[in-house]
Amino acid sequence: MNEAIIKVNNLTKIYSGGVLAVDHISFEVYEGEIFALLGPNGAGKSTTIGMLNTSLKPTQGEAEIAGYSVNREPSKVRSIIGVVPQEFSADEDLTGWENITLIGYLYGLPKEVIKQRATELLQTVGLYSVKDKKVETYSGGMRRRLEISMGLINRPKVLFLDEPTLGLDVQTRAAIWGYILKLKKDYNMTIFLTTHYLEEADAYGDRVAIIDHGKILVIGKPDELKRSVTWDTLFIEVSGSYDSVRQVLSTLPPVKEVNFTDGQITIKVIDGPTAIPLVVSAINSVGQEVRRLSLSRPSLDEVYMYYTGKSLREESASKEEAFALRRTLRRARS
Amino acid sequence: MSEGRLSPLHGLWALTNRELKKWYKEPVILLLSLVQPILWIGIFGKAMNFANMFNSASLEIPGLTIPKQVIDEIGSLVLKQTFGTTDYFSFLAVGMLSFIVLFTSMSSGMTIVWDRRLGFLGKLLTTPVPRGSIIVSKVIASIVKSLVQATIILLIGILLGLRFSFSIMAPVAFLITYLSLFLLSFGFSSLFLMLALRSTRWETQMAIMNLLNMPLLFSSNSFYPISSMPWWLKPVALANPLTYANAISRWALLGITPSVNVLLSLVYLVGFAVIFTVLGIYLSWRYLSL
């Protein structure tokens, strides 16, 4: 495993008014990985990312980014990180080009470097042809791509993405992820992201942390987390009787549980894809044939439910998206 | 990647340029912001013409006829004694310069509220740009806007009949006038940015502006001299920076002898600008956040 590039120790945030948003969390993020912080609205995701990117001051505790303390050396931290905020941050009255180069100047980069990088980044995210158009004419997906390119102008070691695909349609979300993965490969960055889209954390996160009520409940690789709370399930129909195969199936090493309901055998196994050939040959060995077989693997939602006792999908899809919509409408009106 | 040592002023020009770009790319807003002072000069300045009070051909008091010449003489003397000039329109038009500077500088606070509301400030705060640069860029932009607007008002004033009576060489007179307006804008921009540092609602900022603009204007010598104020208003007027900017401009451009020494007035304005700017930068380091 790579070295830890983000070290968080007992980080705590209490807002004025006494709201405990983040409650003594500690974890590490390794160099080069995509680390996803997953949780519902109000869980403390944005507060955590805010303290790590130095826009919020921790009430207690410490965090280091590439060896620099967010408390004592915030300027050093800022110069080696890139931030893509949850809300759109580009200036709508300026063009895409003016926005990205402005950010370059704020990092103190030389003019030539800024021009070269801005050109390269805007080409990568497919905005070069509209670079001289005002941002107010951009669509949601275009704005998000601009934000991401703006977050990369200083070639950051760590990129913070706060809900990078919030409020975007499925196709645009997939495209954004395409860009993120390409940029990560090109620049060899560590990516720290927050999301409430479980399938994104599952598909793209090297490791996932689940946060709720300001506390981290569990951290691990998505597959490990899923395996830790539940097994894969095989649904099988055989040519003969259930009783003839039950004995042989329950002796197989990966099989944890065998049940028979509605003419179908349900088997809980440790790792579905590797268990299938074993199960099939065991059934064949007692002279039976497999008529039908399907595999169901647990999703992160089940992991989430296991640790928090509620489904993330139901609760946040409505709230956060309504919030994002309201924000968009407000901007449109202003 | 970190790019060596950053100068404490890096990003200042880029941010100032952004503010100004947003302004000159929207000429409609520039024109709208000129409407109010133009109305003041055009309507108030032309209609509220004190010289007209003494325009009667002659006054008929029973048993006594006062010839027009005498009335004219008395009129000039009264105006001269009250305003320091017989030309009230010019008196008001020069006063309007500080008026437009005040109004333009006041709105600097709004830009920080908008930047916060639209997420731009949040992004700024995650870059290594010094917090002081964020404030100073807004102050500089606000000064540039103020002085451009003041120049437009000055030109309109001349078109409508403003007559100069320089007390020193004309170029020096303009230089001193602009210096006083520059200092006035410096101080007021910093003051109103400071008030907006933590503000998240533009309504609050508007309320502050509305609360302060008229009292600041009417407790200064913009429309009438301090000598004609009631005793309790005089100390307020003497604390009001507008009073000093007006006194300096009227002395330089119209030859009106100020009630306070010109040099002391300049010193007062320098103090006003420096104190609020230093305070503004200090507070922005401490309190500028999301």
C-alpha cells in the first residue's frame, strides 16, 4: 500500500450555536487512491472536506495534507490541493477562459504556465471551443467540467471533489467520471470525494468511508465492506428434487446457508462468481442438472443500512436534490 | 505543485481586473448608477436656485421702495456669506462629486455578499491568495469606479453650467480634488467591505446602505454650509469625511474659503482612509470566511 497523504486525527467541528457537525474522526487516505466519503445530508461530509481544504477551521484535532498541517500551514496546504466545491463557484459574468486563468493567477503561477495548462485542461474536459463564452451560457454539465478543470490548474497532489455529480443526469454523471478518471491517470493525483450516490462510490472509490452524525462508522474497500455485512446470493433451479442436492451443497466451503423456497434453491455464498462453477459441478456430481442460475451481489446500500440502520437512497435523493434544484433556481433568477 | 515563494500581493491585480471587467462589460449598470446624481444636479441644482429668491424687479414695502440694484447687491452678499459663492449651482455640483463617490464606494460591500452567495468566495478561500488581497482588490476596483463616475458627473456639471474659479493652478486644483475623492473612496470602500465581511444576505447590506447614505449626506456640507447648521449638527458634520472632501474640492475648484484648513482636511482624509483600510485588512484575515 502507498504512503498516507492525508492524515486525520481526532478532527472535530462544532459550529457556533453548538451544532456538533464532525465528531472526533480519524482516518488516513493513501497516495494515489480515490477515497469516497459517503453519507446522507447533514452527516458531516462537507464540513469534513471544508476542514481538510482549509476553508473551515477545525474546533479540535489535526489534519495533515502531504505533511502540512491545516491548522498551522493553511497557505502551504492550499497551494498543493485542488478544490471543486459542491456549489458552482465560477464567475458567471466572465468567460470560461477568464475563470480558469484567474484561478491560475491566484496560485501565483507564471502567465505562460497558466495559458498552457488552461488550454490543455479545457481541451481535456471538452470546453476549449466554448472558452470565450460567458459561463452563464453553460449547461450544468459544462459548468461542472469547468469547475473540475479550475481545480486542477495548480497540478494538485490532492483533489477534493465535493459532490462532483450532484444534480446531474445519468449520462452527464458518467461523462464527468470519465474525465475525473482520465485526469487522475494523467496527473497521478489522490482524489478525496464526497458523494451520496452509492453506485458511484462503489464503482470508482478505491476505499469508502461511511459517515453519519459526524462519526465515521466504517472504512474499507467497497467489496470488503459488502462481504463484511452480507454474502452473495445464488438462485438455482435444478432438474431433480431439492433434497438430493442439499446435502452436497451445504458441504461446499464457500456456501454459508442453503434454503429452499418457491421451487427455488437460495444459497448464500462468500464470493458468487468463484462459487458458481463449484456449485454447478457439485449439482452435476449427484446426477442433477442446473436449469436456471442467477447471482445477486449486495450493494453498498446494504452496507450502509447495516451500519446506519436506514437507507441512504431514500433519504438523501429527495433532500439534497431538492436543495440543489432550489439553488439552481435561485441563481437563474438572480 | 507548490510554485516557490508567493509574493504577498500575488493575485491582487487578477482580482481587481475581475471586478473592473464585471463593471465595464455592463455599461447599463454604469449608466443607471449615474442617474441619481444627474437628477440631483439637473433638477435640484437647477430648481433650488437660491439666486432666484432675489430676482424680483423691486420690493414694494409700504412707504419704502427698494430698487432692484440694492436687492441684487443684498442677494449677492447673502449668498456669498452663506455659501462662499454667488453660484449655488456650482456649489452643489462640486458637492455631488463626493456624493457619487460615497454611493459607489458603499456598494463595494455588496460585491462580497454576492461573491459569497454565488460560491466564488468559497473557491477563493481555498486558493493561497492572501485574504488581504481579496479585500484590497475590491477597494481598488471601487476607487477606480468612483473616480470614473465622479469624472462623468464633473463633465455633466460643466455642460449644465458649472463655472470654475480656481484658487490655484487648474491642474493642481484638479489633482487636489481627485486626491481628496480618492481618499474618501478608499475609506468608505474599506468601511463598507468591513461591514459585509460576515454578511450572507444582500438585504442586510442594502438596509445598512439605506440607513447610512442619507444621514451621511445630509450631515455633511454637500447641500449647505456647516455655518447654517444647528449647533448639535455641527460636530457631526465636522466628523463626517464628506465635509472635508467637499471643503477641499470647493476650495480648489471654486475658490471658496473653507472653514477648516485645507491641509488639515487632507490629513483627516488620509487618517480616515488608512484607519479603515488597515482595520479592513486585519478583520479580513480574522473573519473572512464562508
